[in-house]
Amino acid sequence: MKKFKKIGFLTLILTMIMTMLLSGCGSTQSGSTQSTAQGSSSTNQKIKVAFVYVGPVGDFGYTYAQDQGRKYLESHMPNVETTYVENVPETADSERVFTDLAQKGYNIIFGTSYGYMDYMVDVSKKFPNVVFEHGSGYKTTDNLGTYFDRDYQARYLTGMVAGKYTKSNILGFIAPFGTPEVIRNIDAFTLGAQSVNPNVKVKVVWTNSWNDPPTEKTAANSLIDAGADVLAMHVDSPTFAQTAQDRGVLAIGHDSDMSRFAPNAILVGDVSNWGPYFVQVVKEVMNKTWKPTQYWGGIKDGGIIDITPFSSKVDKDFQAIVNAKRQAIIDGKFDPFSGPVYDQNGNLKIKEGDKATDDLLLSINWFVKGVEGTIPKS
């Protein structure tokens, strides 16, 4: 009887142990299956995204705005890992940088400056499994798309403000290179200014650099000395606005809100918001729906380009006029390059009732009537 009880007790213990082991095995198997399922989900794959910048992230202009977009991407997509390389010249050195990033396994590479174009075309062909996006370019390949904003829309609006508040009827514009992008924006700014003040002239000074604060300061002073009392630019730093404030004249910002650097000078500015587009590209790559398109978004497209808040120096009634024109652009009822538009020599370039085509705007190489200056070869 005792022996039977002992055997029964041992059997009970063994049964309990086996049950626990089997239960443990079931738990481990379940956890493994869950982990595998998560790993195969597109929402949990790590996507590596790299950005190549022509200037420093602290320029508080174009590169700063692009980098704010990178940070937006990280904050809105936690499964994305990003990196950036700044101060990369628009030379063969950029090709080395793009190649290095592709070799390091980055899935998507954004090249943010116009001069990278041909180098990105070459590198994209060597790495067909990497997605490349080129800011402001016009060439594509099977895995290279382009993106940019229609900043000329905001330029027209800020030009209206400059034209309203100039007393000398001379506006100064600091420009880097004679690319279609820069020319297009000088023209749009001038057309906007002339829409409220037909007597306006726009003087242009070239710096031959996207980001060179000392040269930009010299250019700003030379324009002020030539009679300009409102300054605008297409370079990257707020140096021009600080110089304007020091000299007691006004300024129009570009790429980011520069009012904090020269609150007594800045009237308004254009501002770029790249983040939503970066998120869109990453989602398309993850969903395998990405294609090498040529994206060119305007004010109506989620705020990729817009104007900053107005300075208190801009009266409310005129703010309403500018905002009404902004809404007309959004609604498709007005285009900054609506004819008639004449070039510097008085030649009719866009007929009354017509508006500029995208092909014309992407290749424009002439100044509108009212711009004083010549376009250098770029």
C-alpha cells in the first residue's frame, strides 16, 4: 500500500512537470511566431534614409529647411533611420558621397542641390536597388526622381509686399547662380512688386555661392548704397537681413522664417516645408508603389511652400490683399506668370490670356522687364 502511494505520488509529480514543460514550449512557440510576423510587417522594417546637403544645417536658409524636413520624417516615422552629410560641393566629390551612402546600405538618398544632378544620374545607374530623389533637378532614371516646390508662387506674394513698402522704388536682390530656379524666382518677385507698384526696379547682385555670408553682406551693402530700401535674396543665410536692419532698410526672407534674426527689417518671407513630401516618398518605397516622378508642389499642395506670418509693419488691409491673391493661386484662378509678360528688352514672352508652361519655367533664361542686371553663365 505504501509502495502504491509512493508510485502514485511520483507519477503525479512527473505529470505536473511534463505539463509545465509542455506549457512552456507552447508559450515559446507563440512568442516566436509573433516576432516573425512583426518582422515581416512593412511597418516594422527599418528604412535607412540619407540626405546630402550643399550647405551647413545651421545656415537657417535652404539647407536648414531641408534638415527640418529630415527631422519631421524621423518624428513621424519611427521605423526610419536617417543621416546627413553637409557642405558637399556640387562637384565630382558629391558623386563619391552618393556612392559611399549607397554602399553603406541606405535605401533612399535625397540630394538636395541642383548641381548634383548629373552625378546622381550616374550613381543611380550603378545602384538600381536604391531610390534616389533629386531636389530642383529635371533628369530622371529608373530609380531617380525629382522634387521641388513652386516657390515662385510665394515669391510673387512677397514681391507684392516689397513693392508696397519701398519708398525709393528700388529693390535689391542677392543671387547665387544663373540657374532657371533663381531666374524664375527673381522674375516672380519682380512681377509681384510691379503688380502693386509699376515703377519698381529690381537690381541684382551675384555672389557665385549658395552660402557665403561675408560676400552676402558686401552684396547687401552695395545694393543699399545703390538706393535699394528693400532687400531680397536667393542665398542661404540671414546675413542680408541683419545688414538691412543695421542700415535701416527692410528685407524679405527666404526658405525659413528669418524674422528672429532681423525683426525690425523682415516684412514677410517664403518658407518651405519639405517634411510631408519626405514621408510620402518613404511610404511609397515601403509599399512598393514609388516611381521616378517629377514632383513640383505648390501652395495648394499641403504647404510645401507658403509665406510666413506678416510683420506688424504690414498693415491689415494690405495683408488681406496679399492673402486674397494667395487664395487665387490655390484656387487656380491666378498664376504669377500670367500674360502679358515682357522681357528686359521689351519682347513679349507670354501673351495676354496665357500663362507660362512648366517647360518654360523649368528652363527660363531671361529676366522680366524691370530687372536690372545680366544673367551669368552657370
